[in-house]
Amino acid sequence: MITSIILINAERTKVSQVAEELVKIDGISEVYSVSGSYDLVAIIRVPHNEDLANLVTNKLVKVESIVKTETMLAFRAFTRNELEGVFSLGMD
């Protein structure tokens, strides 16, 4: 599974509308409105790199009111359970 994080700037009056459109796109599992330099963060989970390329280049461009995006590809996920398991090795 390919996971990607897309940081999004939208027209100020259209942030909620953009978020609602994004969450309807297959492959986008979550959309967060956030503070800081970006307005929205979209979490993408797709089976193949080609699916990510299609989503970014063919589907995101059709969402009006997106001003800017920055796409980051996740290499590895760290979860609380994984980290607790690592730090508890040899503690029995």
C-alpha cells in the first residue's frame, strides 16, 4: 500500500468545499483542516504508484479552488504499538 500526504492551499472562502470534494475521491482516506502554512491535509492510500500518479495528476487538478499542493510520499509508518514493542524488548 502506498501512503502519501498532500498539503493543500485553497481559496480562503472555499476551504470546506474543497475538503468535501476531496474526501469523495477514491484513494483519499482522510482530509483534515489544519492551522499553519496550509489549509488542508489529505491522506492518500492507494495500492500502486500509478494510482497515486493518476490521483494527483488527473483527479486533484479537477478540484476547483485548489491554489497550491505539496505531495509527500511516506516511506515508513511508525505507530504507538510498534514503538512500544521495540522499547519493551528484553524487559520481561
